[in-house]
Amino acid sequence: MNDHDFKKFNYNVLGTNSKIKGDLTLTGDGIITSEIEGNIEVKDNGKLILERGSFVKGKIQAIDLEIFGEVEGDITCSGLVSIRSSAHVTGSIKSARLVIYPGAIVEMTASSQEN
């Protein structure tokens, strides 16, 4: 990767032990291991990954979303939402595709429709 490519590289990481109150707008891929109280919007073609230990209380809007942590709020994705076995999700989910892995705790209303 040269300097020009690195300057255009769009990646967001919010690490462990961080607490954020307020809305986030991200461009590009993102990995969150933090505690967030607020809405998250991922623009462009970014994928959002909520790692184990993450907690989000608010609305999430993205293309693709992979959840290993905890979410309390509404999720809207135009692509795939993957709820992994370590996840705990409460709220509504609207996505083109939805996968729930065995062991996940999910309390939701959902609609899934591929365009």
C-alpha cells in the first residue's frame, strides 16, 4: 500500500473501554468494541462490525451489519444483518437479508426483503 492508497483508506475503529454519547456518522468499514449511546449511520459501502463487549443503545443504519455484542434499538440495513451466537439484540430489524446464529438472544420485530 503506498501513501496515496493509505490516504484514501476509509476505516473506523472504536476500541474497548471507550464510551460515546451522541450520534455517529461513519464512512467506510467500522469495528466497534465500545459503549455507544446514540444513533450510528454508516455511509457509502461500509460494513459495521459490533464486536463482543460492544453495547449500542440507539438506531443503526448501514449496508451490512455483523453483531457479536449487544444492541438496544432499531436496525435498518440494505444488505445483510448477521446476528452471531454471542449477540443480544432488542428492537426492530429491517434488512434485505437476516441471519441469526444459534445461541443468539434476540427480542425483535423483523422484516426481510431482498430487492
